Amino acid sequence: MAEKDLSAKKLEDYNEVFADIYNTLLFRKQVLLPERLKSGPTESVYKTDSKRFHSQGRDILKRYHNQTNLMISSFGIENQAYHDKTMPIRVMRYDVGTYQQQIHDGEAQMMPVITIVLNMTENRWTAPKSLHEMLDIVPELSEYVQDYKIFVFDIAFLDDETIQSFTSDFGEIARFFKSKRLGKDPMDSTTILQHPQEILEFISIFTKDRRYLDYTKHLEKEEGGAVTMCEVLDAYIARGIEQGIAQGETRKLVSLVCRKLKKGKEENVIAEELEEEPKRIKHICEIAETFAPEYDVVAICKAL
């Protein structure tokens, strides 16, 4: 879970990404300006009925300031890799923790706290979206029981118009998860990425597929430019082909060396006959001798 939180925060902590998520999903228009966002504390403390204190951490929290740099509200994002039946209470607890922090800081005027939940699974959210949905309330009491509703967005089910409305890299996150759910190639995109490393790490964690982390090793951002999902995948495939060819050539050479070793030939003779560098043949022979007399080619290649 900590790995999930960290990877998501790396992308969403960019103010332009954070503001874009809120403006596109919740407000449906530009309300938050990236330059007015500042990172807020994600850790808070709450006390249970047993009078014991517990610490809790939320995924990400931003404080929003007006043109005079005064804080006017706080906004949070929670990323979900599963449907949590207690999510309304979790969000309520996070928000209360932020309010308590304001009291602790001696704020003269309390500021509102808003939290949204991003469902990153391939299924629509079926868990409760309000406190009332969690409770078994008799009709006579329902109007007296306070409710707490949460905003949940199913990222893999966003319509194309909404996805195209994103102005930050989160649009690629939404497009990826929707394409994956529909069985399409999720890497088939020519949209320029500003934060490719963070995007691939985010995707790797929420898909539980470490291949996307391998993609990050092949990112070669050109000076003054950016990369696309397609370019990342092409570089990964090309590198894989190169490695495959190199491995094939090495295996062929090891096989030839082993055949000659079985015939009792010396290292220098083998190097001369195969027209290879003596130093390279010497190294292969030294490893191969540890697997004599069978000379397992696969095992020798792995040991090289």
C-alpha cells in the first residue's frame, strides 16, 4: 500500500496534474489554478472511544490560496485499487483530521475540506458512496442521522469527451485504463507526455504489472521535447529485439566452443578456428569447464 501511495503521489503532486483532475472530474470547468496550490500535511492524528490516539495518512492533500496568498480551502485525492466498503468513513476521518489540524494551528477562520476518490479498478464502484448507504437505519431515524457523501470517479469508465478534456498527463492515465478495460492496446497513443516516468510507475502499481517499470529504463527524452506512449513501447521492443539477437549469438558461440572442448581442443586453437578474441574464448572456456563433461549450454550462458 505504501508503494501505491508513493507512486501515485509522484504524478498527482504536480500542481498542474492535481488541478486538472479536480477541474475535469469534479468542477467540470476551470476552478483551481495550479500556481495557487501548495502541498499540505498528509498525516493526522485521531482519538478513538478508547481514548487512544492513532495516526493516519491520506494519499495527497493540497492547500489552495487566493490572490493574496491566504488559504481558502484544502483538497484531497484518494486513489483506490479496490472497492472499500468503509470508504465514506475513511474520507470522513481524513477530512476531520484536516479540520483538526486547522484547530491545532489556531486558524482564525475554518476553511472547507473537499476529498475525491479515484477508482482505478476495471469495475464500476459498487461500495457505498455515503454514510447512510453503510448503515441499517430504521425509517423513523433516517432524517436525524447525519450523512456524509463522497465523490467517486470510475477512471476506466470515463467517456471520451471527459478524457479529451484533461489538459495534463492524467488524461493518458484515464485513456490507458479505459483502453485496457475495453481490450484495446493501452500503449497506442501519440499524445506527448510531460511526466513519462511517473505515468509508467503509476500504471505499474495499479495494474500490478512490473513490465511497465521496465519501460522506464528505455526512456530517452530528447532535448527540448517529450515522448509518447508509443515511443516508449517502441524503444522497449527494439531493446528487447537487440538483446534477443545478442543472446542468440552468444548461445551459438557457446555451443560451438563446447563442441570443440568435448573434442579436447585448447583455448587458443578454438579462438583461432572460430576467429574470435582469445580473451572472450578463454572466459567462455573457464565457465564451461565448471559444467564438464556434459557442458550444459543453457547453464553456461546463464553463468556468463
